[in-house]
Amino acid sequence: MGVLLSLVVPAYNEEAVLEVFYKEAKEITAGIQVDIEYLFVDDGSKDSTLSILHKLSEIDECVHYISFSRNFGKEAAIYAGLEHAQGDLVAIMDADLQDPPKLLPQMLKAVMSEGYDCVGTRRISRKGEPPVRSFFAKLFYKLINKMSKTEVVDGARDYQLMNRKVVDAILSMGEYNRFSKGIFGWVGYRKKWLEYENIERAAGETKWSFWKLFLYAVDGVIAFSTTPLVLSSVFGFLFCFIALIMIIAIIIRTLVFGDPTSGWPSLACIVIFVAGIQLFCLGILGQYLAKAYLETKKRPIYLVEEAVLGKIKDKYNNTKTS
Ligand code: UDP
Ligand code: MG
């Protein structure tokens, strides 16, 4: 048997596009000289995604799937996919065809004959995306790269192909608060980047609202940087310093000009401002504490409702014998 490539495909409510994806991926992979396993991860879809997966796995024995007990998020789906992928090589790919399967041959070549451990992809344009979203996305990448030692590449997709070594490294990071863009950078190894123009999703709708993206960005900062904590200490120090200067200035003024009782509005403003900064810093602390709290609970990253997997790692006792 030759090299086995597992395609891990997280899918949440993707009934509109799943079959189109399967058809296109199948066409591309037909021309590739490796064996393919499709590993769909149904992330608790409420539409007919799972029944499409039932159907596909019946007609094609290369199609495997895991179905979650509820929606656990794309990060959990990626983790589950990597954990159950049986391939020597594993690629992560979105179900909406925004990650063009036609790059696969190029990616395979880089890993199989150019000596890379991993091939990442990044989109060099954000064509078709609302401008406000692009603005905040760019701002986020700038900020996180200033704050974190781990490089988070602007425009990097989760679409990538890696060898077993990299997969095992990623799996060894069993944290609950998973920020893949950071995790992929953190593990290192020899990585090649392929670039392509942004492609809009083939059908269906994006699962990411602006608010969800914002929370994801906060998760990312907290997972890969402690700079906000340092910042709150800096704020504290700065305010003590300002207060000291003000005290000295007031003492001198009182000695020189006496003590006229005035200036309470400015005092009120200062009190409110400083209280605001204090709450802000407490909030930062709270965020880290909340994440630490969740990590200490050691909850599972996902729960499986049903699965059809290949022979090697079939721990869910399914009946399929592919
Ligand atoms: N996805 C998932 N769980 C979620 C949200 C999304 O598995 O809770 C999957 C989704 O089915 C798709 C991929 O993650 O295959 C990317 O999602 P989407 O296309 O909605 O994100 P966008 O490309 O707009 O960033
Ligand atoms: Mg998409």
C-alpha cells in the first residue's frame, strides 16, 4: 500500500455544498498518486449534513465521518479530525470550496519531494469580504503579532497539508481553548506557504458573525500572549506616577496660592476615568482566569455521537469494514 492522505473536512450545516465539495474533491484526487481517505467531521449540524454523510459513506468506502453530539466549533472539529485521521499525510480543508482542492497536488509535491513537513495556504486578497471585517481582521493580525512571540500569519487559512510528525505535534497540544492559527505557528517545523486569491464560498452561508469573530480574536490573544496582563501592570504604574506628580503640583499650588475649593468636576472625571481603567484591567485578569478555570476542568474537547472510521483506529465499533 502506498501513501495514505486523509482529508479532514469540518462541516457544520453544509447541506448546500457538501455534495458539490465531494464531487470536486473526488475529481482532483483522482489524478493524484496517493490513496485518499475523506474524513468529514459533522459538528452537530441541524440540517441534513449527517444524512448526506451517511449516503456518501455508503457509496464510497473512502468516506469516513465523525458526528458530534452538538456543535463544538470548528477548532474542536479540526482536533477530532486530526485525532482520527489515519493517513501518513493529513490535509484540513473547509467544506465550502473556499480552500481550493486543486492546490492539493502542489501541496503534496512540497511535502513528498521538496522536504517540507507542512504546507500552509494564505489568501493574498480579501475580495468579497465586507470592508469593515477586513479592517478589523488586519488590525487583529497586527496586534497579535506585536503581542505574541508565536507568528500568526495574516490571511493564513486552516487549509494545510502536514505529515505525521506535525499532526502528532498538534495533537500533543491538548488545550481546551484552541486557537489553531496560533497552534500551527507554535509547533514550527519546515513550512512552505502557497498563496491564492480569495474565493467566495460555493453555496450556503458563513457560520461566523462579526461578534463570533471578535470573541475568537480575544480567545487567540489570550491563548498566545500574556501582554494584556503586562499592559494592566503598566497602566497601574503609570497612574501611580501621574498621581504622584499631581500630588506634588497640588501641594506646591496650595502653598503658593492658598486653598480655594474649586475643581470638583475635574476630580469627578478623574475618579470615573481611573475606575474605568481599573475595571478594564480587572476584566483582562478575569479573561485569563476564566480560561485557566476552563482548562483545569479538563473537559473533553468534543463528544462523538456516531462515527464511521477506517479499520485502524475504529474505537467506536461501527459496522463498516472498509
Ligand atoms: N465550521 C464548523 N463548525 C462551526 C463553524 C464552522 O465545523 O461551528 C466549518 C464549516 O462547515 C466550514 C468551515 O468550518 O467547513 C469554515 O466555516 P465558514 O465557511 O462558515 O467560515 P468562513 O470561511 O466564512 O470564515
Ligand atoms: Mg468559508
